[in-house]
Amino acid sequence: MPLFHPSGGLVYHARAWRWGNRLWAPFHDQVRRWLTDWRPPASHLLLLGPSGGYALSRPFLERFDRLTVVEPDPLARRLLVRRFPGRAFAFAGDPGLARADGFARLARAWPDAAFLFCNLLGQDLTGAPDGFDRPAWLRRLPADLAGRHWASWHDLAATDQAPTRHDPVDLPRGEDLEASLARFWQGRGPDHPLAIHDSGCAGLLPDAPRRLAVWQLAPGRHHLIEWLAAG
Ligand SMILES: C[S@@+](CC[C@H](N)C(=O)[O-])C[C@H]1O[C@@H](n2cnc3c(N)ncnc32)[C@H](O)[C@@H]1O
């Protein structure tokens, strides 16, 4: 993991240090509420990309007897341990998640675990091959983890424009990214277009209920986040 990796490394930890207790607090409260309601019947949890555990809480982690972590950033691993003293984390090597068959690899390597993708699915991934095709990769997720308990919160899109809505939205099923953006950035149109970075995650589990909310990562940087669970 390079020091200045865009989705991890020092830049991310510096932002967490600067904004964690201020700009990030309302979003982290949303993550904690959602995780409180996610109750996979498993005693072993695999955390994928938790960084320093900024969005995780001790009560949530204490529901599991075993915690295995896949996190390539060494500083993040140290911060995670420091944030939850007394909790034992087993750090796994790279299981090849960013390969085309990455989800099947997870299922084979940890047959007893539930999986939590911690804002990872839409990020730049270490180990991703050149020309990584994220939509194709994600299309394999539901089948490769079928019958397993998994959950994810992930970026759908990022923009520099502040949203007009701040409360989360619960949806009974998926919808077009444009429709989701219109819920949080009202008043856009040909005269007021919204420039976004599309993470490529829209369309996952189209028939599943989901929650959407906006996370302000930094001043002038807003991410539309989706929560999903299966199993
Ligand atoms: C946006 S950060 C995660 C944010 C964190 N979950 C939080 O809530 O603050 C993305 C994380 O994914 C990790 N990551 C990158 N590539 C990965 C991979 N192939 N497998 C697992 N984690 C990876 C990065 O090191 C980084 O910590």
C-alpha cells in the first residue's frame, strides 16, 4: 500500500484525524445504526478494508467471537488495534479479492465467516489488475457469495456539490443512479448539471432493500453511500 494511496494511506488517516470527530460524525452515526441492525448468524466476521476502524464501534465488534481483517495498509492495521484495545484481530494476507474470482476466493478461504465490506467495493483496490473491470467484478459477487451472509457500505458517486438533503433514505429495491442522485441533489437539470465521479457500484443486488445517505468526506467533497446486505 503506497503512503499516498487515494483510498487509504496517509491521506485518508490525515482526513480521519482532521474530520473524524466533526464532518464525519453524522455519517459514522449512520454506519453504526445500520450495523446495529445487521445481525448475521455467525460468530466469525471478516472485515474487508476497515482502515483504522473509524466507522466501527466496540459494541458491534463484541458481537463476534472471531474477527479476521483483510487490510493492506499497515498503518491502518496499527490504528485499528490501537482503537480497540483488548480486541483480538487476526490479520490475513491478500486473498486476491481484486481478481476476477475474488469473491469466490473469499468464500473458499473463510467458509464459516460473515463478510463486511467496509466502504471497499467502490475504492481503488490494491492488487487490481490493469484494466480492472469493476462492474464485471461486482456482477460475480451475488453468485459467488450466494448462501453466505455479507453486507457492504460503499460509494455510489462523489461530487464537489453540497447535497440538498441530509437525512438517509430507505428504498425497497434498487433504482437508477440518476434517480438516487436526484433525491439528494434537488434542483439539478440542464442549467445546473451535477458533475460526479461514478464509482461503478450502482446496480448491485437490484431486488434488495437498501439505505442511501451522503457522507461529507472533506469540505467540498460529498459521497453518495449505499448500504446493502444479503444472506
Ligand atoms: C475508503 S477506505 C475504507 C474506509 C474505512 N472502512 C472507514 O470507514 O473509514 C478503503 C480501504 O480499503 C483498503 N483496501 C484497498 N485495497 C484493498 C484490498 N484489495 N483488500 C482489502 N482492503 C483494501 C484500503 O487500505 C483502505 O483502508
